[in-house]
Amino acid sequence: KQEVTQIPAALSVPEGENLVLNCSFTDSAIYNLQWFRQDPGKGLTSLLLIQSSQREQTSGRLNASLDKSSGRSTLYIAASQPGDSATYLCVLDTGRRALTFGSGTRLQVQP
Amino acid sequence: NAGVTQTPKFQVLKTGQSMTLQCAQDMNHNSMYWYRQDPGMGLRLIYYSASEGTTDKGEVPNGYNVSRLNKREFSLRLESAAPSQTSVYFCASSYMKQETQYFGPGTRLLVL
């Protein structure tokens, strides 16, 4: 069974810092991997989707990488801002019925 | 476009009561999903509908039923609510099953 682990569970950084969120998974047979953002009391917003054949995706200050052989993905946030404060979820699509969600990293960016 | 909308935003039920959670999307998506989110558990799929006219069980379907009313609407029904169903419920949709899912704002349900 696919398991997704996100480390750290919580992170607090000063504004302007570059940071890396980590995701590891146990089964490399995936269709794609997505990073979502969830704000308190809100739904999820997709940030980046990496197909199985890709190594990375970039959108603005965000860069996500995928290494299937080692079962790892990272989300890099450059020049963090207070508006980046949210919970970030790593989500895998293995082609089975359900996506597999990590428990998330709760990020707080201090002004 | 409103995206994915859910009603109600918040509901309190007594054990044994029934209710229906409503979800609608205006993005012409084929696939729709219902999830529940519990602390420390991540999101878990309750039911999904890959296309209009079809529904399938997800990881945790017990105690729930769904109806894909038309392409836009996908409802989740609790026939006899239990305290274990206290959770936040999210509806999502995607154009096809393995494409990006778009989530609604969620319904917070408390069962006493």
C-alpha cells in the first residue's frame, strides 16, 4: 500500500527565507505527484503537478522536483512571504481508485 | 466561474439524523469526488463518479450514499449519522480522472 510521509510536520521561518518541504513515498509506480496548498478553513488549491515522466515543474517562486527511484519529491519556495503561510500537501496518483494524500507540512512565515 | 461550490458550510446533527451534502461544479468536468478530512489522517476518498451516470466506492464508503444527479451535481447522503462521521467533507472535480482536481471550500459536520 502506498504511504506518503511529509517532513517536517510544521515549519516556521522568517520572511524572505528560501525553504524546502519534503515528501517521501513507498511505491514508485505513480502516474503523477501533486503539491496542494490548504489555507485554514478552506479547500485545497493545486500548486504544481509533475507527471511520472517529468523531473520537475516550476511556477513563479515554486519549484517541485520528483525522483521516483528514491521515492522523493521536494517543494522549493523561494523568497518566502507571509502569504505563503498554509499547509502544503503532497498527493500521489497511482492510478488506483483514490489519490494518496500526505498529512501535510504546516508552514508559518513570520513578517 | 464559481468553480466547485458546497452547501451547507457547517452543520450539526444528532446521532441517527440524516442529511445530504450538496456539491456543484461549473467547469464542465466529467469526474467528481467526495472526501473526508480528519486530523492526522489526511484526506480519504469516500465515493467518486468518473463520469455522469456512474459512481464507485472509495476508501471509506460505509455509512454514505451518493447521487450523480447530472454532470454538474454530486450529492453525498448520510442516512443515519454517527459521531464517527464528524469530519470536514470536501467535494472535488476534474476534467478526467487522472487530471488536477479542483476542491470546494468544505462542509464542517459535527455529529453529537
